[in-house]
Amino acid sequence: MAEIAIVGGGPSGAMCGEQLARAGHKVRIFDERLAWEKPCGGGLTHKAVECFPFLLDNPYPKKLVRSVELISSNDQRANLEMTHPIVIYSRRVLNGMLLDRARAAGCDVQQAHVLGVDTSTTKPRYSVDGEWRTADFLVLAAGARNQIAPETRPLKRDELEMTQGYFVPQTAESIIVKFLPHFEGYIWSFPRCDHLSVGICGSMAAHNSTELKTHLSAFVEKQGISTEGAKFYSHVLPSPRESTLSDRAVLGKNWALVGDAAAWVDPLTGEGLFYALRSGELLGRSLAEGCPEKYTAWVKAAFSSELEFAARIVRRFYRGSFLGTAVTTRMVQFMNRSAVFRQLMSDLFSGTQDYSSLKRRLWGHLGITVSEFIASVLNLERPATAQVPRGGAAAD
């Protein structure tokens, strides 16, 4: 595979291109906007920094945030202090840094719009600037609404979420996450270096844009956030179902999907940057080795099982109840009552605690009510009590 074409210059496309160029391949990255201010929080958790240390060790402007305030639907509040900070970038800065790295590795980065692709032949073709060109392999990193994905289906409404929000010209020191009653999503305020990213995300199948805007307007007014001079935005992001992650094709004989195009996003938290970077890295490595078939296996081992788990519990988390009260409200209450539970939530937010090992940490470390609460959300069975034989000694 001497020549690779990458459609999309976001984090996944830029990371994939960098890996391939460093391995000696000829790489062209096409993006109609290149670095732009994509509407999202822009936060990178500790697992992202551990995997990619350059995200912290660089001269690009960034903000390190160690505190999160969670607000329940009935306005109860709890604060988390994180041992490992969340690193927050402007998306223009982050995308620019990743494209700079791709260029330095040898990628040819072009500001151009790819209008179509054809993967029916041995060498895939793509249409750019009215001209059809060929490559040895095609990487599609063009986002959730990408309609040119070959040999696979676009994401449906129930696999997407809407976002709306503002870039507000003021600063803060803490992240704010606000939950809403009977709402599959949340409101956020992420402080960046010179502005706030304040927004709301919600399931496209369950909510409409008017509903989102109403909730967001009420939040900024109650928080005393002035939107005068703020830039409004809206966007669509993946919110995959379990079947999206397990059944949808992301790899063909001469093409692959990465990042948002592959729906590699945590449907519970909306975190997508780490999975964009990681999927780009893993695809780049598999292509550099000449073994693209390794891509899906590596993704499964690295993170897709985690995302499938999150997809199984997301509706129970946002819509469920525990002891007659919303799960999200109980979560805030238990954080205020239990230092151990508060630490657990801090680790989840900062990215040092994954879902798959959560159940091992659960029983025996928290009070019975809190343990039963987490088990109900995660749909876990309580471990059976060990039976002691009549001889008196516990069985081995």
C-alpha cells in the first residue's frame, strides 16, 4: 500500500496519516475546512494523555481542569476533585496541532472537498475538485453525517445526537455538567483558555432542536452566563447503539472508517476525542504492517467492548430510577454522602476507571445501598455469599 488517501482531517484522520507517513507511505489528507472550531467540550481525559503524552507536553494553548460540578435535574449539586486533570483544548487548536504533526511526518494536507468514492475496483477511487483519482487504500474520517461511506450504511437517527451551544467570551475554572428530567443527554460548560464552550447534547430520536434550545437557555440564565457576543453553534455527533458497534461494517477490502465516521464515541458520556485518536492510530499501524484486517481486532481489544457496555446501560442511566428517584439525582446524592463513591466518580470522569473493571471495584468497597445503586445501573448481579460447610472451615 504505497499511497493512502484520507478523507477528513480531524483527530482520527490526522493521527492515522501521521502513523502511515512515519512508516514511509505516501499519504494525502483532504479536508474542506482543516482546523476549525468544532462544537464540543474539547476535553481529553487521563487515558488519552497516558496513551498520547504529546497532548500534554507541547507549547499549544490548553487548560487543565481538576474540578467538576454535577447538577441533578432538581438542582442538587456535588463537586468532584480529580487527581488527574482533564486537558481542554479549543478544537481549532487541537486539530491544528494534529495536522501540524501529520505534515511534519510527511503527509500532504490539502484543503479540498471529496465529493464521492468508489471502492468497487481493486484500487479505490475518490472524486476531488471534479477529478477522479486512485489510491491503494481509502480512509474515511469525515464525521458522523458522512454519506459517502462505501459498502456500509450511514448512521440512523437513533444512532445520532444533536448538539447546540455557545462559545462564550468568558472563563471559569471548573467543568459543569447538568442533568435534566427524562432527558437522554446533558448540558455542559467546559472552560477553555479564553472562552467557555457551553452546550447541550441529546438523542436525535428522543428530542428536537427546540427542546434543546429551551433547556440550554434556561441553564445559561440560571447560571448567570451572558451569551452577549457569544457564537452559537449546532452539530450532529454519533451516539451508537450496541448493535451499531457490534454489527456495522467499518472495514472493507480497500477502505476503513475511523473516529466519528465509525461511531467510536462513548454513548454515555459523549467522549469521542480519545476514541478518534486511538482508532486513527490503530488503523495506521495495521495498514503500515500491511495487515488492515488487524484493525477491528485491535479496536475490540482496546475499547469497542467498553463502548458496547456503555450502549447497553445508557438508557437506564438517563431514564432509569432507583428507590423512586432518577438515577442521575441519586448519583449526585450519593456523591455528597460517600467519599468512596465520590472518588469512584472522579476516576470515571478523569478516565482512570473503565467500565469493564468497575464491577470488581464495586462490592466490598462501598456501602450496601450505594453498591446496589451502581449494580442496578450496570445490571450486575450481587455476588453469591460463600457457603460454609458443616465442618466449620470455609471451603477452598
